[in-house]
Amino acid sequence: MGTLTMKFGGASVGTTTALMQVLSIILQEHERWENLIVVVSALDGVTDMLLEAAHLAQLGNRRGYRRIVATLRTRHLALVENLPLANSESGALQGEIDRLLFDMLDTCQTMSDYPETSHAAIDQIIGVGERLAARIVAVLLRSSNLRGVAVDATDLIITDSVFGNATPSINLTRQRIKENLLPMLTRDIIPVVTGFIGATEGGQPTTLGRGGSDYTASIIAVCVDADEVWMWTDVDGMMSTDPQEISEAQTIPELSYDEVAEQAYFGARILHARMIGPLREQRVPLWVKNIFKPRDPGTLIHHIDSDQEHSIKAVATIHGISLISAYSGPLTEIIRLTDEALFTTTGNHAEVMISAQSSDRSFLCFVIPTSAGPEAVRTTRSELERRLTSRESKTPWTVQPVVIITVIGTHIDRQSHLTARIFDVLSGIQILGLAQGPSNCSLSFVLKIENNDDALHRIHNLVINSAGDTD
Ligand code: ASP
Ligand code: MG
């Protein structure tokens, strides 16, 4: 067969047991595919620790970031010790781990001496987790007689300079991949590429936003014309809702690119929202699979003839911020202020999800991406309030954190019997805003945070019972 790109997430590389699964999957697929490309995330929890180290360095807390580096060293060395590696490989790997962490310590040191250091330094620090993981996986492959080679994506993925949330340039990346990755494939090497990280054209390190290893896999797949992409996680596939919120959540066998893009954008944490676009364009099929159940099919995401679809498949929930005012008129300035606040706190530009006006009122709602982290709602809200207060205006705006609950299913716009049932199950819950997605496969409700659990349960029951319904 042709070329397969497989991405292994943080949980798949985080323990010896999971790493042995990774090895057996790669051994098996190596037999079946002509070319294999592996993309890895950092061990789970590592990027959070690296971020913390970067913040401590900015604050000049030397002891704090040193402690983190020591913990990271112990964790990675313990993992390596428990793997069946050849002695010579194991010693060299430990040396590599030390070198990477030592360099990182150096960057932290510079940062605490000069706290105004560039954002590039933060990206350099937080990308170390992927570099460590790629080296471990590559050595593990070599110990099983596969030609695994760790590749830093700074040599492959060329991005803009939005540090912390960079976007790759497909053309420049394709060129680099042609020069630096394709020759490896012809030599039967299995490249083990660091997810999440890239570099500007000038060579400054960048990262693609939290959860960005998925995006790396999709960009690489598109640039090498891969036949398929497989994302290995520790859940059974894309789910009808977040199983941590609702235990009855079910695996969805099949989704279209539009459906999964909406699901990821509106809160499903399994996939990075921006990874879908490139795959959709080239119609590269994507599988989401559970590393611990490799024989289970998982979820297939591919092109589906949308006229055949007649059910709602999932419900997702995400945090957002709404603004309301007794004002009716141009909204340009308020949108600009929100954009600046969101960009300052999360590195994301504000995408207006809903903007509605009546004769004497305005309502706006923005999504706070899950990738921005758990603190993002609070920090964005206070940043926005600060900017609003410092601006002179007679009509004050009220900023309120909200949840956005989104129902996903192709042609939801044509399924009036289902939309009627959705409104029916939500009866008694105040709906602050409402939007139908432009791809016609999502319907979103803006609700007060306290209504989240109740609404999610009610709609999820409908999702489960709607399977197979037709007009
Ligand atoms: N390690 C990075 C993160 O935790 C990227 C990823 O896991 O996809 O966000
Ligand atoms: Mg992820």
C-alpha cells in the first residue's frame, strides 16, 4: 500500500505499556505500508509543565523552573529505563535527554535574566516535550530493527510568526518536506517527527497551539500526499459527547469532514480544530483509534455524500464570552476591543460567533478555544472588562461568561423534525443566543453556565435516540 501518517498522542507515549503498544502497531503497519511517517506529542502533562517552567522563568523564579526540569528528567529517564532498549542506544538516549533539558535550562536562565525576551523563547521551551518524545520513540524502533529517526519539525513545518498559535505555510512546508523528509522515505526510514512545533522562515521556533500535534500530522500528510492519517488516542474514537461529562457517550463510526471540524471547533477535545481543513481539501481519510484497542475500527472521517445523512451525531460544549449592551449601532469598535483582549490572553483572534441587534440592544458571543487552557475565560473576561472601562462611552457593555452547546449533524437545517425536538427538550432553559453554522451541520445555543449540564444531558439523549431517524 501507499503512505500512512500516524500520530501518537501524549497518553500513547506517556507510559511503558502504551509505548510497547506504539511499537507493536508500528511493527505491524510497517509490514503493510510502503511508507510510514510517525508524529508524536509530548508525554501527557509535559507541555503543561514546560509552560509553567516558562512562566516561572519570566518571573525570575529560578528554583521553580529548575525543580520542573528535574522532575521532567526523572520522568523521561525512568521511562527509558523500563524500555527494552539496546545498551548502547539507551546510554546515547539518556545523553540526548540531558542535552535537551540542559539547553532548555539555559533558555529559562536567559529568560529570567531578560524577562522581556521574545515569545520565541517560550515556544522554544514548550516544544522540548515533543523533541524528547520523538527521540525515545525513534530509539525504541531501532531496538526492534526498524530504521526510526527522530526529526525536529523545525526543519519541516514553516509557519508565520504568531508565536504560541502559528499557522503553517503549506507551500514553504511542502518544499522543506520534499528536501528533508521524502529522501528518508526512499531509504526505508521511519521518520519520527515532533508534533506541535515549527519554525518561521528565519528559523525562530514556533508552536501550533495546544493540541497542535494533530495539525502537524495533517500538514505532513497533505504535503507527502499520504493515503491515510491515523490518530492514536486513549479513547475509542470521536464520541457523541465528552465521556467525562456524560458516561453514556458512544463512539461515532463515521463523520464527514464538516461534522468533525464543527465538533472540534465547538469543544470536542480529541482533535485540533484546524487540522481538518487541509485533509478535507485533499480528501485524505482520517481514522481516530484507541491505542489500547488497535483492532477496533474507531471513527472514520472522510468525504460523505451529504444527501445521504439524516441524523444528529454529536453534541459538544465549549466556553464563550458574551457581551450585551443597551446600544444599537456599528459593532466594529467593540469587536476590535474583544479581538485585542482575546489575542493578549490566548493568542487567538476573536471569531464572532453571534452578533445580533434589535432596535435598542446588541448581543455578541465569542468562542474561547479549549486549546487556550482552563484559565482563558477568566483572564479574557478581566482583560476585556479592563479595556472596556478605560474607553469612554455612555453605553456600558456587560461581559458574561457563557457556554455554547452545539448539536452536530449534516443538513441539520433540513431536518425540521429534529430541530423541533431539540427546542422541545430545551424547554424551560433560557437561550441567550442561537446560531446555525454556515456548513449547515451545526446548531449552537448560547446558555448560562449553570444550565450546561442539564442541557447537555437532555440533548445527548436526543442524539442517542435520533440515530437512524429520517424525515
Ligand atoms: N504537547 C502539546 C500539547 O500538550 C501538543 C499536543 O499534545 O498535541 O498541547
Ligand atoms: Mg490532542
